[in-house]
Amino acid sequence: MKHIHAPYIYGAVRLRMLAESDLRDTLAWRNRDGVRQQFKSPAPLEWESHHNWFLRYCEKSDDLVFVVEHVATGGKVGQVAIYSIDNVKRTAEIGRFVVSPEYQGQGLMRQGIEALMRFASSELALRSVYLEAIETNARARALYEALGFVQQEAVEGLIRMERSLNDHV
């Protein structure tokens, strides 16, 4: 069963756990042209499959999805996630990053990813996180490198990048 975490604030953003009431927004963000093409499965998602994913997600203890909110306004900035949490190796994958079009280009999603890494270190006691980026997504790769991620390997159009959390981000 999923552990419920209290909201986590870092800088101008707050991470709060995804709720069923957020699904319409996250589906719209994920299905936008230019966004969905950056996912492993670029086809538009239908409501029923998105909702069924959420029901399965609610049962998973190693998968946490957060809505990033702007602290000052309460506006929904986007979504970030940490999953495949390995409590033995103290590692996890992060991703499922999608931004609300209203907040695109404001740097708040970068803060959301930074908040997620701080959460992973302080609340989950993880040592490192990794992610996969589409090889052709130069903008995302540049952001991840700026956040301290280092390329580990490239396989079938995906680049795996890792970041140590020992410095507490």
C-alpha cells in the first residue's frame, strides 16, 4: 500500500501527492503536442486508460507522483514522479515530468525537479536517482546536465543519466 507523504516545499514550489481530482489536468498536459512525443509511449492517452493507471498506481508502494504547485498562488505547475524505489540499493528512477502550459518557461518545473531530488534524499534516504531521456530531446538533456545528472549509457534512443544525492542536492 502507498505511504501518504505530507506536502514538501522547496523554494517557490510545493510537491503534493497526486489525487484523483488532478487526473484531468495531468492527462491534458501529457497529451499536448510536443509533450507526448517525449515519452516512451507517444500516443495520446484516453481517459479510461489514464484512470485505470491511477487505480493501479494507488496500490504501488514504490511509485510516488506529485503535483508541483506554485506556493504563492497555489497554481498547478506540473507533475513529477519518483518510482522503482529500491530501499535496499537506496536508488530510484525519476521522471514523468510534464508542465502546465501556463507555467512553461518560468523555471518552476526545474525547481519541482530539484524539490523531488531533495525529497528523495531527505524523506526517502536515497543515495542516487536516475532518469531516461529521449536521445533527441536536447533541451531536456541540457536541463538534466545542469541539475548534475551524468550520462551513464545510451540504448535504443534513450539516454540513462544518474545523479548522486550524497551532497543532499
